Amino acid sequence: PPRVVCSSSCYRTETDTGREPWGLYRVHQFTKVEMFGLTAAERGSESEELLQEFLGLQRQIFSELGLHFR
């Protein structure tokens, strides 16, 4: 199946209380990498197999970088 990786800059608000419409608006900037894949539904298990492949790649990358993950 086709596999694609993309990287994008993202912004997330510091707090999300929704109660304070005025004042400081702080955001955190970070870069994220996402993996996408497109599978057929011939056997019914292709999507799960691709997910497990992506999870294995993520575990390998994080382990080699010495980063903690769950």
C-alpha cells in the first residue's frame, strides 16, 4: 500500500478553559510528523496490519533516538 510522511508546524493553546475570552493568549509551537497509508479491504485486515507496521516504525525511531514513549 502507498505510504506517505508529512511534516507540519502546529500551534496549540496553552490552556483551554473557555471561560476567559480576554487577556493573554499563549500558544505552543511544535512540529509534528504524521504517517499515512492507503489500504484495500480485500481481506479485511490490511488496515490493522499497516497500523502495526507504523507502530513498529515509531517504536524503532523513538528507541534509536533514546526518547521515552507510550
